[in-house]
Amino acid sequence: MALVDPGPTTCLETLELGLQSHGVRLGDVTHLLLTHIHLDHAGATGTILRRHPHVRVLVHERGAPHLVDPSKLIASASRLYGDQMEHLWGAIEAVPESNLMVLAGGEQVEAGGRRFEVAYTPGHASHHVSYFDSSSGIAFVGDTAGVCVDGGYVLPPTPPPDVDVEIWHASVARIEAWAPRTLFLTHCGPIDNPGPHLRTLVDNLETMSGIVRKRLAEPGPDDEKGRRFAEDVTRELRRQMNEPQVAAYLAAAPPELLWLGLARYWKKKGVIADRTP
């Protein structure tokens, strides 16, 4: 059996209960298909391998070294989450290199009794891949197709460090070329209208990145600009959805992190920030 994106170690018990509800155990899993190595998607991988050393792990070549030695991954995440690391993610253990199946994109792989096409789909992360099961028409797209809770706003998650808006457009086109019947978003489940969903994602990505670029051109320190951006995003979410939905989005994708990723993107492209009044 293949499992896509096992999540963080803090959610491992919930994962095991979910599998048991379908009559399977974590020990029945033969392959973990990682879309990318962010801790909310792959943090439990090393813990699972310690308990079940037979499992093979599929991961992009840029992410593979950080599974074998997660020290840089932990340091990067710690800069964002500080003293919440243990509470959010739990244990982050190394993955034996011998268990890895390293991908570049363009492969066809056998995993869990199914054949998957692999596409390199960066934009959210430079090591992001997506998987397509042509027998079911399902594309497992990680975060490349955004966040969408209960049919609400299609939000592009843009945390640092390597968001790239232009490359993200190309990744969406790769997914569209599969003509999937269903998109499976790791955090939010299945989306049965792939075309309109992806077009909305691209539109919202352009809107959000444009707001950040505009804010960066304003006078004042970055933290104040980030607060104004977070207010912009929260206002738009409240315009379109009810308060419980908004709360779910703010928890899943805090606007302050969205700002940091897009601000870094624009600074790398030469947009100046931190100008005083």
C-alpha cells in the first residue's frame, strides 16, 4: 500500500486510527510518496521508518539530503516556529539513505500496487513533486494546488524560503496536462473541478503577490507592511467565507508566513523593502 504525505509525528496516532478505520495498519504501508519535505507533510517519515524499516520513501532529489540529515530543515523551520516546534511537529528523525527512491520528475514508478506518473512541480517549494494515478484519474498535488477548506477560498500557501510565482504557473500547467478528474490536496482532500480550481488558484496567487509587491514599495519597516498584508488577506477571506472557515484558513496558512515567502520572492527579483518614511 502507498501513502502520500504522512504528516508530522504529532499526527501519527491520528493517521494510524484513520488507517485502521479502513482495515489496514501502518505496517501494511510499503511506500511513502512525499510531495515535499515540509514538516506538515513529511515530518513523521523518519519515525515511521524507525518503526517500519521496510518502507520505501519517494522524494525529489533536492529534498532527499534533508531527510537523511534533517538538521538544516529543523534549523530553517525553527526560525519560523520558534518554541512551538515540538508542539507542532514532534520528533523529526533521520531517514536511512538506503530507503530512498530519489526522483527528478518525469518518472513512472510502481508503488503500493499502482503505477504513478511523477511531475516536478515547484513554486510552493523547490523540491515539490506531484503524482498522477491514471487508473483513477487522481493527481496527488501536495500544496501546488493550494488550500481550499470546504469549498472556500483557493489560497496559495506561500511560506519561505523558496516560493517562486513564475515557476508555480508552469507547475500548474504540468498538472493540467494530465487532465486529472480529481485533485487531491494533502491538507484539504479531493477537488472534483480541477480546471476552475487551478485557474482560481493562479488568479489568487497573482493577486496576493501583487499586493505584497505593492506593500513592499510603501515606506516603513517590513513588519508593519506584513501586518497590513495580513489584514488585507484576512479581510478578503471574511468577505468570501463564514468565520469558522476563516479560522481554519488562518490556522492552516497564517498570513504572516504568506507575507514572508512572497516578500522574499520579490526581494530576490530586486524589489526594495525596509525603506524608512
